[in-house]
Amino acid sequence: MKNSIAIVGRTNVGKSLLFNKLTRARKSLVIDYHGVTRDINSGYLLLGNRSLYIEDTGGIPEKNDKFSSQILEKASQSITKARLILFVVSAADGLTLQDHEICKMLRKLDREIILLINKTDLSKKSQPVSDFYKLGIKDVLLISAKNNTGLSELKDKLSLTITGEEIVEKDIFRRVSIIGKPNAGKSTLINTLLKEDRMIISSEAGTTLDAIEIPFMFKNNNFLLYDTAGITRKSKTISIVQKFSINSTLNTIKTTDICVFMIDADAGITKQDKTILNIIRKSNKAFILAINKIDKKSKEEILELKKDLKYFSNITDNAAIIMISAINKDNIKKLLYTLSNISYSIYKRYKSSQLTDILNEALVDHPPPMINNRRIKLKFAQQAKSDSLSIIIHGNQTDKLPSSYEKYLKNYFIDKLDLVGIPIKITLSTQKNPFD
């Protein structure tokens, strides 16, 4: 049993908002709607020079909920591993029969419990807070996660109750988002990578609603995996929860380092897949194409799929294309090694002399066009200081350089630098050489 904390309670009592406030990150989707969090989200609460590991469990639903047994199983796994339980109830709703049932379940475990009466800013006179003391839990705090009321007192209590891990020099974590259409196998892949049933799996599309963050290590590389909600077609009628989920996925892409773009081999390459790829490319993110469910395809069908992928690969920035079966673990090691290689290369710094040599080679192989009887001159290249690989090319009349030639230079650098799935942004400048 590790020194960790599990946040537990029924749906819509404010667990995810509390988790976000404690970890100082918007990791859990917060919306006034029941059952949004179904999987386990995790993060760290920093207390001085120590950190406490926290898991935000799925809201325990009514028994007639179609995911109730799976959500309860995941929550139980988190609870049994935890040292301390934060049992969250809602002052706005008052004490419910389900709160009593959850409390009975928690009491069977040998765990310390703190009862957090949330939404005290919304409590009504007809639903007195004193009712919650009938649960018989000794440690009780009144809070409002929305207004930050009582959170300082909660942190003080946690620092006295549980010993956290000492913070050492911060490791670099590469953020990896698993992206794709609903039911492409994203959650199954997460479970396979973690070697545990962490995510809820269902044949029903749209099971994952939130962008779940999970720490993961492979070959001394630290990753934060994000299992995201599937991106549906714009024309399709979607609920307000799905709309929030898709926006959460789009925001995750913007803040990620590497995308693993999953395509359902059973469905083939669709227009929606191309739309998702364009979203990733416009965000200028490194990515891998993982073609999932190849276990369902015959050899002939896989050959046909590879033909389609050959055309598709023309717009993938030389991305690695890996045929996998997440459920059967086929080619998962290959996927992981590719991920590690990209992680190593993604923020590599290149000398200006090396980039300029590559530029000169490109100019010899294919000179820039003539403008008004004068050839455009490209003099030197240097890497910009940015989160993505951006190369600034200096010269004369660069504003007149055709976009087709910019694309040629981009592909030339990708080829010479041996970049796999790592996009390059080319910026043209008429600035003088600072090294002269």
C-alpha cells in the first residue's frame, strides 16, 4: 500500500474540481452533469518539499447505470491501494441513501477517512450540514472546491496525516496523447501499455469522456499518457457532455508533446481520420500512426490497407506507421521504442552550421526560382528557441519564395535530419546574418 490518496464519492459531488484544485492542473473534466468521470485520473499535491499522489476516482453511480459495475471496480482498485480516503459529499444535495451505502463500503476497509462536505456555499436550510455527522466519521471538513473555501485547512490536515514523497530534481515528462475516433481502441492500448485494467473498456463508442492523465515509464523515459475522448464528426448529433469531451481532447492535443493517432483497421481509413490528422498537423505536433485491430484482418485485407496507407502517408510528415493489435499486444514493443526515439529527438538542438550545410545542399540540388531576373538568395539557417522544431532561414527576397519551395525545404530538412513524425516549421527572414 503506497502513501496515496483516493478521492471517492457519488457522481456530481465535486470530486473532479477538488482534484484539479489540489493538483493545480485542469486534468479532470468539470461540468454540471452526472457521471462525467468514469476512469481513474491521477496527479500530485505539492506540500513544501514533498508530494502526495492523488487519484480522482469515477463517481460511484446508481446501480442501474450501464457502467456502474466497471466504475465501482476501478474505484475499488484505487481505494484498496490508497493510504487515505477523501470521502466527498454534497451539502447542496444533503445526506443521501447512496452516501450511506458508500460509507458502509469504506468502513469495511482499514483506511483513514476524511469526510469532505463540499458545496457548502450552496447548502440549504432544509438540508442541514449536521446530518452528515450521522455517518460517524471522526474527521470532517466543510469545503467549497469552487470558492477554495477550506482547502488550506485540508492541505494542513493532509500534511499531518500522511507522509508524502520527497521531491527530487524534476524529471522531464513527455506528454503523449492517444487520439482517434470513438471505439478505435484507445483505452485498450492504455491498459496494454500499463499492463493493468486501468481504463474502462466497452464496445459502445464514447465510453471515455475525460482526458485521463497517467504516469508511465519505458526505457528510462518518463511519459504522461493521456487517454482522450474520441473525436466525432461535426455533422453528427452530440450531447453537451460529448461536446465538452471533444473540446477537452482538442485542448489536450495543443498541450501535448507526441500524439499516438489510432486508426481502426476494421473500419479502414475514413474521412474523419483525415480530419483528425489535419488537427494534429495544424497543432504542429510530433505523432505516430498506430493502425489498431489488425487481428481482425486477413493478410489480403492488410495488404489492401497498406496500399491506402501509402497514399495517406503523403501528408503525414514522414510519421512512423505501425500495425498493432492493442488487445493481443502485437507490435506494442515496436510502438514503445518508436515513442522513445521520438521523445529523444523532439527537442534536440541543432547547430546553425549543420542546418546551414543542409540548406546549401538543398540549394544545389534544387535552386530557388528567379524573381525579376534575380535569383532568390537563401544564406543561412538557424534553429529558433521554441517548444517545437522551428528553423529560421535568412536571405534576400524571402517574401517572394513560393510555398512549394518552402515545402521542398521542409521535406529536405526532415529527410537529412532523419526525423520520423516530427514536424518542422520553416520561417523565412530577411534579417542579416548575426554571425557575421
